[in-house]
Amino acid sequence: MGIIHSLSPDLINQIAAGEVIESTHSILKELIENSIDAGASKIEIATESAGLGRILVSDDGHGITKEDLPLAIKRYATSKIQNFHDLEHLFTFGFRGEALASIASVARLVIESGTEGNRTANRVVVEEGKIVSEEEIPFFQGTKIEIKDLFYNTPVRRKFLKTESGEEKKNRTRVQTMALGEPSISFRYVQNGKEVFFVQKEEPLERILSVYGENLRDHLLPVHTSRNGMTLRGFISHPDFYKSSRTGQFFFVNNRSVELKFSAQILKRCYGELLPSGAFPYAFLFFDLPREFVDVNVHPQKKEVRFLSEETITGILFQGITEVLRTSTPVEFLEMRRRLSMPIPYDKARSDSSFGEGGLGSGTSPYWGTQTEGSPLLGPSSIEGRSGFSLEGIGAGTNLHLLGENLSKHHLFVPKKHFGVIFETFILAEAEDGLYIIDQHTAHERIRYEEVLRDLKSKAYKSQSLLTPIRLELTKEEAEEMIAEKQRFSELGITLEPFSGGTILIREVPSYIDPGKETETILDLWERFKSKDPEEKELYDEMAKCVACRSAIKKGDQVSDPIIGELLQRLSYCENPSLCPHGRPTLIKLTRKDLETMFHRI
């Protein structure tokens, strides 16, 4: 007797369910997509026990007729396609007709639906994939689908799910992501009887802000580019506003949320050194492409799509982002640049001879002489025809007293003079032991990191009460999570207070956070809180890294001689002048012997 046999229809459906239904958020995705395809203008979602107890999705779409209701739960029964040509020109999210059949095989299912022109709606109850009852009910326009006891007949599947709170978080994320893609539809989401998400019909930018908070409003740059009938539109964040993870990056193809395997590389390449290490920009980007250019039938859950020409898509993405960043950079000087331009103690008697012709001691000096409006120090620095800018008369700024009584330069880096900046990034400086090439951004990061860490450990900073509190606009869930950690923020000199909904007020901030950088620094720190649970030592370290990233001079910032001198002097007093807080090098040394070897002098 042979050993090969046909599987039963019930088992086939349960296997299919394993491909389509990853978790409760997968069910939400399938049902919401059906509502969108039905032309809904309003979608309401409710879950209990993270959806394992109950899921309800209702809409005001065109509904399902009485005749079609029994077919809706049959596998591969669909109104979306009839032939292969339809498959290549899809205008809908769902099309294969296996979602409801798969769900019905692992849960108890109730479908209620009404269509225009009828006096009553209809209701079917499904158990183990089979209709057990049908009846007419009072009329309403649209469809309601209720799912109970998910995986009741496949208990092994339940064991692989995360905790209830973890599943609830994934459900919220799923609803929010789908709401981003459909700003013309109103979404309401209720968890365990409590409304956690609600957005009205609105414009794309307003939908982004409704989902991810008003904090983004002044930091988003519009993207819009077209090529060969294809369009890329949406928003990316300014280089001064970013996250410590990729959770703020969303990509949509014809309004379908997808994972693009090349997106992270393209974004990194476009932003380059405009972002510090470990920073990720926000991205809300939508591709509007001809239907025949995209194959959405390559993944069971339709997470990924295949393009007729991936090179074309990557080219549009790169072009759209770089065009925007080119017009929005370099980053303007903010408060940290003001601090670095503070007057530095010097010996005036030595200044005329120390700084050479046109040095800082001359009456025409924009620094030591008559001050002009604005910030005269922040001008371009040229190395043509100069003999070097001596550092002998430059002090180390106003913060070095915090190092204590044992003030001393680090023996690894003791510069004498510098020769300006090349490639808008690298400072050339001479010391007794060789020529140094210093990255102005990573060097400033190291300085700020050690200053802030020292302040935190010694409690040398002061918390400043704000006359007008700063508002953080978050989701209700995020606001509740952040307030639960208010004690950890308090240890850093930050006082938070719940206001209403997803709004949090910042009442006090520490003096080590640069004015104007409070919102992004605190949000950045919050992202780091969520990724790990630092002890006090690590808490201070993470805070210092946040401030250093936000306040450091960036690549492309035009820095003049006295500020360069100040930066080098401060760097020479750092405990570890050779590495930034993230482990990147701040300087490279070429010894006299290295140079002589290069030119075959030895």
C-alpha cells in the first residue's frame, strides 16, 4: 500500500493559516485591508486580551451580499481577480481569498454585513471553517467581523506568541502603520475597552503628526520626485532630528506598507556624516508605481514586493532624498557653537607675536578687536599662505575648572598650532610628536561627552525651571510608558508631568542640555531607555552620549580659527582624546618619521 495521501481540507486550511497568520496583528492587517478594499471611510478596531480573546473590525464600506457571505470563507474564493492579467494589474490589497478561510480554521468567526439597497443585513457564524448558522439582522451599511478564541484548536500556536503586553504593542503598531498609509480614512482602536488610538480623515503630513506627535512638525522635510511615470513622495527628518533605531522609518508601495531590503543602505548613504554613528532618520516615504511594475504576490503575508527594476526604485529613492538634503544642509550653528565662541583667556602681551601677521592681537581682529553683530567667529577658515595658528595664547575655555585641581593635558595629544580645516571636516594640527588630522565632529563629541558625564557624576549641573513648559506630543501608550520612568528622568535633572492624552510637559531641564535641543535630546534618551534598562552608571553614560550627539559641531559647519583653537585645547584635556563616545577615531597622527619615510628621506 502506498504511503502518499491527500491532506484533508481542514488540515490544508490550518497549514495555510500558519503562512498567513503570524499573530493577532497579522489578522488585524488582513481584516483592515479588506475594509480598505471595500471603500471604507471609517474603520473601528477592538481587541480583548491582545486579540486572543476577541477581535472586532467594523467598517462603513460597500459590504458583502447575502449570496457572497458563504463564499467569503471558502479558500481561494475572491472577487478581486479572475485571470492572470488581473494578477499583474492589482488595485486592491487582498486578492487571493485565503485570509478569511485561514482565520476561520483556527478561530470562531462571526461576519455581519449589509449592502446598499437592502432592508436587512445578514449574519453568519463559522466554527472550524464551516457555517453553523445564518440569519437576517437589522440593516446597517458595511461589514463587522468578530473573531473569538484564536488558536483554540491549535494550542501549540498560542505557545509561540509573546506576552499579552507584547502582542498588544504589536497590534497598536500595526494599526498605526496602516493608518499612515491611508490618511483619507478615519481609524479608531480600542484595547480592552480603552481607546488607545483615534485619527480623523486628514492630510498626509497631519496624519504623520497625529500618529507620531507634533514634535516632528518642525523637523520634517518634504520629498517629491518623479521619473518615467513613477513618483516618490513623503517626508524625511532633518539631520538634527533622529532616533537610535529604525522604528521611525516607513515605506509604502501604492499605499501598501512593505519592507524594502535596500532602504537602510540608501538612507545611510544619503545622510552620510550628517548623522552621528548609531543615529537613524525618520522616513515616511510613498512610492506611486504602475501596477504592472510591482509583484505583490511574492510573500504569504505580502510584507515584501518585487520590482520589475529594483535599480530604478533605488535610483528614485536616492535622488529624492539627496535633492532634499542638499538644500537643507549644512546644519546651522546652534547653542553649542555659541558656547565655543565665548571669549577665551589669553595673554595680550604675547598675542601680537604669537599669532603671526594679522594675528588676534591686531586691532582689526574680529575676535579680540571690535565685535560685530552676529557671530564673527563662525566664518570660513583657509589654510592658503598661512604659517599656522599658534595655540600658546589660547586658554581652555570656561569649563575646565570642573576637572578639579589636577588639571593636566593628556600626554597623547598636546597640539602647538593648527593650519585650518580641509574638506569642511578635518583639522590639521601640529604637535611635538607629529602632524594630527582631527575630525571636528567626533572630537567635539568627545569633549561634550566628558563634560556632561563629569557634570552628572559630580551633580555639578543645575536644573532650571521653565517659565513655559515644553510639550511632548506622543501617543497615549508612549506617554504612559514615559511617565512610568519619570524617576529615571529625575535622576538626570529632567522633570516630567502628564498633561492630557499623549501630551507630556517638561517642567525642568538640566543646564548641560543646550537650549533649543531639549525635545530631541529627551526623545533620543527615551528611545535608549526602551532598548535597554541601564543602571545608574549606564544611565549617565547614555545621557552624556545623547547630549554629545546633539550638540557637537557637524561635518560642513564652518568654524573659524579661535574656535578651532578652543576645540583642540579642550580635546587635549580629555581623558580619552583619541576616540568619540561611540568608538570612532577623533584623530590620526603622522609622525615626522612617517612623513620622512613617505618622501624617501630615510
